[in-house]
Amino acid sequence: MADDELTHLDATGRARMVDVGAKPITQRRAVAQAVLVMQPDTARLLASGTLPKGDALSVARLAGLQAAKRTSELIPLCHQVALTDVDVEVSVDVAAGTATVRASAHALDRTGVEMEALIAANVAALALYDMVKAVERGALITAVCLLAKSGGTRGDWRRDEPGEPT
């Protein structure tokens, strides 16, 4: 398939789900990130678990895990994939006023898990926002991107710089 071939359109130009039935089952992995930017004082409350709504880091991890499992319900042309593992981690840099979410998704399937990793990172960041908004409504979700993927016929891919398009 050529890189410029539109795989999600039928002969009449209507959106369709790609048939992956003939593709081989392989190990698939993807890693994505999202960053919540806030004031250092808010980041301090987040890191210490003393936000008015409680332990935001645990809530964000669980929200990301739950979201990854529901990706095909949220993104119309995504296939259901047999996830074998989803991991969501949040690191808080108090001085910079950031919380970086890194989400990874793994599957043994015919199609990739990039969307599952991206959904997990996004929803975890949204959960963090929901938890910090009581003290800072101006927090900003930024730097949402795919960091790496492996598996499948197109092989491995890695982003050189997390904030730069490739």
C-alpha cells in the first residue's frame, strides 16, 4: 500500500473500517504522552496528594486505563484490539509546574495500538485537569503526541523530540 492511499474510504468516498482480517497477528506496542501545565503551587498540591479532590495521580492512572479499553467505542473507525497490557504513569515536576502522563498499550493483534495509548494519555490528562480545576481553572493540556510504536508490517517508529511534528 502506498503511503498516500486513503485506506479508510470506500470507492465512493465514504468512511469505512479497514479490513484487517488478512493481516498477521503480531506483538504491537505504542507509547503516548500528554502534559498538564499549571502553576508550581498547584503542581505541589498534586504531587503531595493534597488537592481538595484527593489523590489525583491514582484517579488519572485509572481513568487512562479505563479509557484505553474503550477506544473503539470513542473513535469511530478503530478496531477492538486484544489489549494485553496498558500502563499509565504520571510524573510531576513541581518547579516547572507540569504533570507528564505517559501511557503505553500492548496487544497481540492484527492492528496497532497507537490510538489506545493516545486515548489513555489524553483521558488521564483530562482526569488530572478535573482534579486540579478546583484550585486552578487555567491549567492547560498540551504536548499530546505519539512517542513510539512497534510491531506490524510498517515496523517501528520513534519520535525524536516529544514536542515536534515528524
